[in-house]
Amino acid sequence: MNSLTSREREIVFALAEGLSNKDVGRKLNLSEGTVKVHLHNIYQKLGVKNRTALVALAHAEYGSVSPLPHTKNFEFEGAELEFA
């Protein structure tokens, strides 16, 4: 995880909170497409194939992942539920 940029780590932590790409973008003020580009780069850097493996790696490396300090009280105003 040390090879990740600070923005990439923010994205990993947001994913570990269970957020969708759209919600990660809202939380970090990024477009959903930008989140996807970052995820592609993160997967390549860490040698993982999907978000499940990435989140498992994050929990193994950092233990319990809590919300980012600057986004801890973030509210999703008007957010729609998404089902995979």
C-alpha cells in the first residue's frame, strides 16, 4: 500500500467503508469516471483483480478501517440507493 498516492489511499479507505464508485466520487469530490481510473491504477499497483480483493488487502494491512477524518460527517443528500 506504500506505493499508492494519498488520493489512491483515500479511495481505498472509502471503498473499505463499503461505498460504491458513485458515492466515493461524491465523498471525495471526484467524478465516477475519475474514481474508476484511480481504481484501475490501484489494482495494477497492488496486483489485485477486483474491489473485494482490494478491500480485503486494506483490512489486512490497516486492520479496522474507519472513515477519513475530513469526511467523517459526510452526508449523501439526495443519494439514491443502488443495487448491484
